[in-house]
Amino acid sequence: MSIFALIYVAVGCVVSLFVPWIGVIFYYLFTVGQMQSLWPHHFGYESRVSLMLTAATFIGLCGATAIKGVNYRALLTPHTLIIVLLTAWVNLSTAYSSYLLYHNPLPGELTQADIVSIFNKIIVFYIIAYLLINTRKKLIWLIYGFALMLIYYTYWANLMYFSGQFWLFGINGRLGGMPRSVYFDENYLAMLFVFATPVLYYIGISFTNFYMRYGIWLLIPLTWHALFLTGSRGGLLSLGVVIIYIFFRSFHRTASIGIVIGLVIAVATQSGVLLNRVDKTVETAKTTEEIAAEEEALDPRLISWKVGAQMVSDYPIFGVGTGNFTIAFPDYSNTKRHVAHNTLLQFAAQCGVMAGILYLCFFWIRLKNVFKKPPAGAKFDAGLHRDYLEDLLNALFIGFFVVAIFLDLMIFEIMYMMFLLSAAKYAIENKGRTKSFEFKRSIYLVGHDKETADEDLKPRPT
């Protein structure tokens, strides 16, 4: 590792020991930001940075526990029950699936053991992070870290275009991420730019300073341009749905109208390649013969969804086994093997109907009251008439759900970070309703003065 990487790891690990919630931010910056792929010359592809950050943060959690700085009653929430049941079902499906278990994947694919191991490691850190992100300020700083990562990817994508380096990462006129990155596929990279719009918009709303607010908002069109460079049809659809939500749930009517008009203009003037792909998809979908002859458009996904539905029908309890979708695929179709192309089907077909239901429960808990009005007289940050974080998380979940219709995201860390944001917010708002350990003021509450800490301990209106 280079000096830069060593400094990042050293600072991250040392800070995690004494202020472990900051270690959560270091971890997600590295894993969700895919630093080892962005800067392989610094970190190397085989670096163990995430493991070191996890270990340091866990030790910090143990230290906080020793001085009763952690409220373990926060685990007694619906979110934790869902994540525990989902983890159990994924592991049970590996051991008890009715389908034959395979240990030799297709070239370039992960083994079943690798997939289960990655999934379990993601869940372990999710639990650690959930216990540590226990105040509203910590939650906001984690979102700021996410925003910083999204801004950097927006900068990188636009740099590739304007500097003439697009050809280094472009495939068929579409921008993909770095090699060996989870964002190497253009559609996964587009997902980041879909999330950038609600994150930047609502962070801007939270600032009362004119220059800060509009400075952040001016970055949003650049995220759209980055999305157009990926040529992702699902990404464009998801962005459109998110913009509609923002329009109806805006704190700033002029800004909401401007963002809709701006997107229409941007699509009309900047998304030539993307609109061509949309037109081609529509034309290809018109006749059965064309769909059968050309797999470039909707066909792979239509085939995968049909196959996935048949797998669920045949193996409803434990599925075909975690990671076995492409292995079982030839038993259901004579076409080229495809992945599930749908996160819900990926869970349900590989791990059973229960896993699919548990996946949907995360969205149900977050979005069931998406238009619920706050209690009369409730006070919120920046003098707003409702909680901007609530709308931000709703927009993220709506955008993610649409994107996940077209992508396999079962072992993508970004999905579980989003689940963490929602679960942590719920726990923070409800922690005053049950008895808990004494919340001592210690080094683990760095950045909180007495009044702020007292305010954070009060239950907030839902």
C-alpha cells in the first residue's frame, strides 16, 4: 500500500478504537466507494482494509459497551428482527436447499461459499454500525460521508468525458466503472447517480445559508450528465420516479419545479445515447420474433424473470440455493445463462419465498407512511415543517426499489447501508420509549455538548 493508503487505514483504525462511530464512516467510504478499485495503485486489489476497519470498529464498540455507552435494547426493533431472519434464511438455504449444491461456478463467478461469506460479513458490520449510529448527528454525518462519495464519482465520470478518457472505461458508448469494481457494469454505476439527486437536494434543503444550499444544488445537473454517460435505462426510469417524489414532497416549491424542468432539458439535450437505447428497446419489444432474435434489449431480463418465477414455484421454501441461479438456469431455459436481473427474484429464487418477503419488509417499513403528516406543533431542523431526513430516506428507498427491479444487489454493501440509515433513524426516534442502559457522556460522544446530547436523547416525532 502507498503512503496515502497507510494514512487512511491508520487514521481510520485509530479513530475507530476511540470514536467507533467515525469508524463506520471510514468503513462505508471504503467499501461502498470501492476505494481499492478506484485507486488500486494505492490500496491494491487484495488489500484487507475493510477487515482491519471492521476489527478496529468492533473493538471500539466493545470499549463503548464496557462503559455502558451502547444501548443494546435498540436491537429490539422490527428492523433487527427482519435482518436476523433474513440472515438465518440465507444460510439455511445454503445448507438445506432441495436443489443440488454446486461448488464449481462459471468462470469469473463467485463460489457459493464466497457469496455466503460476503453476505454474512456485510450483516456483521451492519449490526456493529447499527449499535454505533445512535444519535441524529451521527446519522447525518454518515449521510454526509455518502454524499462525499457520490460527489467524487460524479467528478470522476464527468472528468472521463471532458478529458477525453471516456474510451478507457466506455463499452459500446456507455461509461462503466473501474475494473474489478462492483460498479464496473454501467447499470450499477448509474445507481450511484440516481441516489445523488435526493441526497444532494435534501442536504441542500437542510442548509439555511444561501450559498451553501445553491452551491450543493448546482452539482445535481452534473450527476444527471454522469447518469446519461452510463446509458442505463433503468437508471433513467428510477431517476424520473425520484424526481416525481421530490416534486410532490418539496420544501422549496420553486426548486422542485426547477429540478423537473432541468431534468427534462437535460434529457432532451444530453442523453442522446441513452434515448437511442430506449427507442431501440421499445422497437425490439414490439414483436415476438425480434425479441427472440435480439438479446440486447428486454429479452435477457424477460427470460431471467420467467426462469426465476419457475424456480420459486419449484423450490418455494429454500430456493435453488444461495448463488445457484446461473447454475440452475439451464434446467429452465435453453438460452444463454443469465443472472436474475432482479433483487427480489434473486432472494426468492435462490433462498426461498420467505427471503423475498423479508427483503420487501424493509421497503414496507420505510414507505408505508411515505406521505404521513408530522404531529401538529412538532419542531424540525432548519425551521422546516417536517423532517427532511425522512423524505431523503423515502426518496432513496423509492429510487433503490426501482433500480433493484433490474439488478442483482443481494451482496452489494450499498443496499445494506441504506437499510442501516432507515433502521438507525427508527431506533434513534424510539429509544426514549423503552428503558435502556445509562447513556454516559464519554469520548464516544465526541462532538456533542451537554445540550446537544440531552436533545438527542429525547424521542423525536415520527
